[in-house]
Amino acid sequence: MKYSYNWLRELAGFKEGPEKLAEVLTMKSFEVEFVEKSGNDWKLNVAILPNRVPDSSGHFGLSREISAMLGLKFNAEKFGAKQYPSGGIRQMLDVEIENPEDSARYMAIVLDGVKVKDSPAWMKERLELCGIQSINNLVDAANYVMLETGQPLHVFDWSNLRGKKKGIKGIRVRHAKKGEKLKGLDEKDYVLSPNILVIADGEGPVAVAGIKGGKGSGVSKDTKTIVLEAANFSQSVVRRGSRELNLKTDASLRFEHGLDPNLADFAIRRLADLIIKLAGGASKGLLDVYPKKDIPRSILFTVERSNAVLGETLTAHEYKKIFESLGFKAEEKSKTEFLVEIPTIRRDISIEEDLIEEAGRIYGYEKIKPVLPSTSHIPDAEEPELYWEARTRDLLKSSGYIESFVYEFTGSTELSLFEESSNGLLELENPVSPETKYLLGRPVLKYILQTAENIRNNIEIARLFGVAKSIRAGGKGNEEPANERKTVSIVLGQKGGKNGEEFYEVKGAVDALLESLGIAEHWYDEKLDRAEAKEAAKLYHPYRRAEIKIDDECIGCIGEVHPATRARIKTKARIVAAELDMKLLAKHAESDAHYSHISKFPAIIRDIAVIVPESVKTEDVLNVVEGSAGGNLFDTDLFDYFQDEKMEEGEEKSLAFHLIFQSSEKTLTDGEADASIAKIVKALEAKSWTVRK
Amino acid sequence: MVKEIKKIEDSAGSEIPTAKNREELEELRIKFLGREKGALTLILRSLKTLPDADKKRVGEEANKLRGVIEGLFAARTEELKRTETESILKKEWLDVTRPGKKGPHGHLHPVTLVRREVEKIFASMGFGVVEGPEVETEWYNFDALNIPVDHPARDMVDTFFLKNPKGKNQSPKLLLRTHTSPVQIRYMQKHNSPLRIIVPGRVYRYEATDASHDIQFQQVEGLMVDKNVSVANFKGVVLEFFKKLFGMNVEIRLRPSFFPFTEPSFEIDISCIACNKKGCSICKKTGWLEVMGAGMVHPKVFEAAGYAPGNQQGFAFGFGLDRVTMMKYKIPDIRLFHSGDIRFLKQF
């Protein structure tokens, strides 16, 4: 909100310059966003805190605050206003509030014989500094007093109000009827709904309550008799109306924060004074509909409690001084207790903590000395899933993968690139764009797109990973509003690789990850026996993908991105991706490593190569080797996978293994190793495979 | 004969030490010591033709010479061996200025790196790490935090709301959490005072994106509750935190603020880490950077979490992890964090 430095100084009588004032305000009340020279004045842009709008949106309120901060005496009486008797207003105007919940108070003064003209230069300047355009002396006076007091005000042309009885104009504060319309002072036509509170005359709406005046009832150059309005409207009603009409005004902004109904009285008298001064005319009387008067509340304040919260020892006297500087009455109940009476203008203060805040900020937070907690605290054991997640990140990093973040939003275009369905995805009510209208159900898709983009940026081999959430419908009530699961995505892309080397590299990363999490017994399953497995597998090349399982539980999948998908996402790179469920990884992870005995007897290493049909799996060959070798075979290692042209024609391949023989009890002889090899060869040949010795 | 011997000695003394390589040396060995026609062999063989008196003398001379020649050979052999090894090593010279070979090198995201640092610092002060759901109910995100419907504070955060999943008559309205504060409630519902936690996690805001705003970012919430936790304790803990994160010279200041879930509430500024309060473009000439919102937990929040009134007090704070990461690594644009661009990510 914008404030005039000269105006504030006039009211509070401080000596500080604009920059110094801004600094004090920032540290004790509200942040001053900038100070700007404007003619002979300075404009202060002050971020009034939302709960302080009711008391500080006017220059009066802010100067009251400044006086408290600087220890000056604020003399509200000095800025008085005349009293206006009710006079004969009842013969000219009748006011009715349909529901006091919507409008706590409605005040009106009728002035007769006013002359509409231009406003004086000093007023125009102040209005302009505060961002309000000058219209004429009547409208400007209403705006000026709003800037002064914080109370929105309105001026009707009495003769343009339509009456219900002859000679008496009727004003009714009510909800709009369905289909009612109003042309605003801004010349726009507003269609009103029953949610919207209006000021209606005998025939229909003449203003949207607390938001905008109507064109028809507004003042014009011929206006002679006017009705001044100072009302109090409910914050929620104004807020709803402002939202529905998509219309924010200086008035609605103030009402939305909940104003003090007692403010209206001072403001309307101030306005009447100002108009009579600027435009002449005389009062026909004042009318005040105020069914339930708002009275000041008192709060019990305890010195010890406040000192305990602040962590600083202030005396009862210091507290009393602070409260009085703010215009609160502090009545001593005992040496350490006060009953503090809060003026109704301070809508933000309702509990003792609010008073502690006032004391803290006026005393100065900078004076409170930092104190580390004197007691120690042992936190609960870390969530296992968080522990394993950190381990996962470290391991994938050490495997050469780069951690990346993705947005948790997706849209129809992106989903169609992957032929993914939006079933089960949560949809936003108010997306920023159609491409962010769903929450992300499958994070790996984003990582695949990022990988493709990196290849386009001439990264030779892109290795990315990340732990992102899959968010889907199907939560469990309040405990888990949606089905959120952390998913580890591991993606590698490169141009021109051969023999599925990308697949084996990602598989290697998965194996290394699981091994480091203490998961040894996972396996790769090509079969798709569940419907959701079939659905998920559509992303992948049908002959280059598998589910990753532990026993029969699927913990994730791996695959090369389908060539058709690659074409749709326009990448020349071959991309292989793996998806793992973090919760399941954590469930199977095993933190305790166990020592296993290292044999002191030397190992014998023999190599064996076997030519098998192309369709035979490595695992099948190993099963034969391990099944026939006997107890001395300690380990096997596939060290070469080979296919020459001749083999390719014959649809065969060669697999070469290191076979490591070792005993924990004795040194093996060559003869023993040879005997094992003979058994293995015999078993392999029994399968009609050729062993190359 | 003696003359012969002297001649052999002279030529061996000049030829052997200058043999160019092992082949030449071998030739010389044959020339002087060869069993068939070696010069010395010939001398020894001819001894028997000498008179007995000379035989002994010449024999002694010849044997002495053999010793000398063998010594020369051994020395030269040794020398040649050394230079040969040297020349082999020389051939194996490597260009040390050629770039070293790197294996694939992974990286953690800069926000992860800072998050770990934050967690470590708070862990040293007894704070545990807790997470919570990102899809929240209105109650947890707003009402429980003393932000009732129509409260102006609901305007301060622009929220992504979710449609009700099809065919489901869902009572609580769902949204993407706008802050990590709902986890305060969730945690206190299950744990009693005293407690100290931090809650890192993703939050979402409906707003226009630019270099410093994104619709998705990470926040860290902090909560400490005990019998007598004070503003002074809050200052102690966060000052310690910022010193450990940004260096011992960092100062903090508290400015009054408003959050419905804390009372009193404050905004925390740290002295600008780029200019150390001198005023620069980063701190917009103010010397201070706004980094954190905080305050003393509002009694309504304790009430919503089911705590008995008056039995405890505590502080809570929240700050943007992305923003702190940007400060720490001097990253100019928040949107880089979700770009997936390896050229960016590999810098950390």
C-alpha cells in the first residue's frame, strides 16, 4: 500500500527522514518495499501485513503505529470531526439491513446544496501519490478520507436513488437476486448472483456492497444532494463477491480483511466535514443502523509467561509502557498480571500470544540474545525408507549416473507420446496449462524425455537417475490422501550402441544397486502374467525388457524404449530405462553385512567356451555348468560373449566362462579340477552344445 | 712374450670399454678370451714352448691379464645393461599433458547436496528428519494451521486444487500442499512433546514462473516443542544453522511478520553472503537477504494436533531449499533445477 511521507509526518510529528522511517517501520512493523521521491513528497510502498490491514490501511493508523515505535505521543483527539445530529434524515432516507451477519453497520449522512467541482491541488497530489485518480471534489473527498482512516466510503446522488415511498428513498442491504445486473462506475456491466451483497434502492441494485458503486446512482456535475455511506460489510461476503466478479478495488481489499464497525462513525463525520469545506452544502442529518455494537475486549497478560516465550526478561513497567504506546489500556491485576483492553480497531489481537508479539516487536527482536537449547534431544530413529533412499542415491552416483529432478505434472500430449493412459491419474482443478493438468503417475517418462533432450544437446552418453513420486488416485483417507510412491528411475541413452549394450549397462547398475542394498536374490522375468505388467511393458521393446522380481514380488522393471516410442519422442538415441519402487527396495534391503570366510587355499581358474543356439539363455547354460560341476566349483564368471559371421548365420553364439575352483579345506589338485571340467563338458555336450576346449 | 702380453693388455684396455653393444662385446670376448683363438688363450697355449724360468713368470703375467680383462668385460657389460634399460624406459615415455581417462562420473543434484548439509547441521542439534504426503487435504494444509475458509491468508498462497477422482464421492477436498507445515500437525498427532524435527520436501504453488519462482520447489520445515522453548532459543538454533551453512560471519535479523500458524511471527533475514552487508545487486542494496519465515507455534495449532493447552511452547520455521541452494552455488535461475540438463547437473 502506498503512503505519503509528508502526510504521515503531519499526523505523527516525527523528525526522521523518509529512509530512516522506512528502516524503523521494516524492523518493527511492516516491510517498506521502496521509498520514492514524488514532487516535494516521498512515496512509501509499505507491505501492510494482512492481519493489520484493518487498523493500518490509512495514514491515521500507520501514524499511530509510527508513534508507538518512536515513542511519540499520538493525539487522536487532534484529528477530530464534528458531531452530526440525526435531524430530518428520516424524511429523506430509509435504511434497512436484511441480515446483520452480512453488514454489521450502515451509516449515512445526507448533505444538501453541494457544488461539484475540481478538487484542490494538494488533494489531487496526495491521491495521485497513493495511486488514485482524481474525479471531482465529492468522489475525491471520499477517497481521501479512506486513505486517511482506512474506511471505504461512498457518495450517492440522492436524487438518482429510486424511492419506495414518495419523497423517501429506501436503501436496503441485501443479497442480489438471480439475474440482477448493475452498470458499475467503471462503465462495465456486472451480472450478479445471490452470493453477492448489494445496496439496493426501491427498484434494484445501486452498488455492489463494499466493492463497486453503480453508475446510475453516482454523482455527476449537476449533483446537489448526496448521501454519504460508511458501512461495515462482512469480510467473507466481500471476498466471495470480489472473486466471483473478478473485481478487486481499494474498498474490497480493505473489507476483505475485516474492518472495525466503529471506524465508520469517525470516517463519515470526517467526510462530511471535508465535503462541506470543499463543496459547500449542509447536513440534513445522520442515520446509523448498528444493531450489535462492537465493544473493546480485554485480555489477561502475564509477565512471566511473556518472558518465557520471548526468552528475555522485561519488567512489568516495560510491558505497560509498550501497551500504552499502542493505545491499549493496561490495568494492573497484580504485580505481574495486567488486564489489557484492546481498541476495537485492532482486529488482530485476540489472545495473550498476540500481546506477546506486540511487546516483542516494539521492545525489539534484535535485543533478544540467541540462546541454544540447554537440554539435549535424541531424535527418533531415521525412517528406514529415507536411509535406503540416501544409499540408493550414493550408489547410483558411484555407478556414473547423474541425479536429476522432474516436475510432478504431465498432460495429454506428453502421455500420448508414450501411449500412456490417464486412468487413475489425479487431475488438477486449476492447472497453469493443459500440459500440467495431471499429476505424474510414472516418473520414468520424464527421465526418458530429459535423456533424449541431453542427447540432442550433444551429450554422448546420458546417464540420469532420480527418486521422484508416482502420485495416483486411491489414497487411504486422511492418513494418505493419495497413493504416493517414490520411484527410482535409472535411464541411459546413447547413439549407435550395439548388441543391446545399453541394456546390459543399466542392468549392471540395477544389479550393483540391489547388491549394495543387500538384496542378492532378485531375478529378471520376461513373462507378463499380470494385466498391469502388460500395460507397463508397452513402453518397452517387446524382446528387450523384463520385470525385476524378488521371489514372486515385482519390485520394478527394466527395458529398452520401444522403437515406435523413440520415433514419437524424436530421438535417435537408444534409451534404456529401469523403474524401481523405493518402498519395496527398502522392505527387502538388508543393512547388516556378514563376514564370510576367505579360503587360505589357492584357487584354480579354468576357462570354458560353449557354442549354443542363439535363443539359449546364459542362465540356462550356467545352470548346467553349476549343476554338474560338483562341490569344488566356487564361482563362475561370463567373460566373453561372442558371435562371428558364421555363427550369426547358424543362429548360434559363443559364451565363455571363467570357472573358479576352490576349497576351504585343502589345496585342490589339477586332477580334481580336470575331473570337474570333464563332468561339466559331458553335461554340456549332452545338451548337444559344442564345447570349445 | 711379455711384449705380446703388454700389447694385448693395451688393446683390451682401449677396445673393451668402448664396445658399442653386447654383440660387439661378445666379439671382443672371443677375440681376447675365446677358447679357440683368443689372444690370451694363444699366449697360455704357447707357454709350454718357453723355458721353465720364463714359463712361471709369463704364466703369472698372463693370468693377471685374464683377471684384468674379465674385470673390463664385467664393467662394460654392467654399463651396457644400464644404458639398454634406460633406452627401453625412454621409449616408453608418456605424454603427461594428455587428458586423463575418466570413468563415468555421477553427480548428486545441487538441491540434494544442500539438503544433506541442512539435515546434518540440524541432526547435530538433535533434530530428526520426517516427511509427509504431497497431496493433502484442505484441513491439514489450511484449517489445522489456523487458516479457516475465507481467511485472507488463503490468498497469500495460490493453491493447486485436485478434482475428485471419478465416481468417488470424496468428502475432504484434496490439493497439492503449498507448504511443508501440514507435517507439523501430522507429526504432533502421533508424537508427544518434547520434539525436534525438520521436514524437507516438495511443495507446489499456483503462480507464474520466472527466474526465482517455480510451480514446484523444495521447502524445509522445522519444529521444536518443549516446556519452555523461546524466541531466544529460536534465534540460537537458526543462527547456528546459518553460520554452519554459510560461514561464521553470517548475521541474522528478525522482522515482524504474519503467519496464521505462529504467534509471534517473524521473517528472518541473513546478512548478504555476497557483499557482507555492504549492499550489492544480489541483496538489492539492502545488505540483507530474506530467507525464512518463522514464529512461535500458535495455540490453535497445538489444539488442532490434539495437545493440551498451556503445556508446551515451541517454534516453527520454513525456508525454500531451492532458494538457499541458489544462494550457495550462485545459480541464477530456479528453473534449471528441473531442466535435467547434464551440462548444468555435472557442475556439482
